[in-house]
Amino acid sequence: MRKGTIVLLMILLLALAGVASAAFPETIALPDNFNPEGVVMGTGTEIYAGSLADGTIYRADVRTGAGEVLVPGEPGRVSVGMDFDERSGLLY
């Protein structure tokens, strides 16, 4: 490969790396009083987090940072040891 081609490819890779790193938020805000117990990846860029405080399950998109409560919590509940089955799309 010629030196000019290698330099062009390196510039392109650095530019793509800059775009990719800028596309993801640094943090994802969780609901107030949320006591996270861990995170599991769903499909694509979705993540799920369970709360030790009341069992709330929160779903967020790691690309946009947007999220929502998937399962509202109730006093006395906890969400621990979650897993996502890619074949069925079910969260356990």
C-alpha cells in the first residue's frame, strides 16, 4: 500500500472514532431514589437496570441516553440478578 493511502486511511479512522465517541452520552440519568443493582444489555443499544430500593426496572438507550421506567416499583420489592435472553427477547 502506498504511504499516501495509509495516511488517508488513518485520517478516516480517526475521524470515524471521533464521531463514534461523540455519539454516546457520558452518563445516563436514573430516576430519583433509584438504587441500581446492575445492568444487563438488551437488543441493540438498550440496557436494563434494576433497583434495590423498590424493584423498579429502568430501560435506557446507551446511544441517546433516553430512558423510561419499564416496570414501576413497589415497596418491599427488589430487582436483582437480571438477565436478557436474546433468542426470546425476554428479561429475567
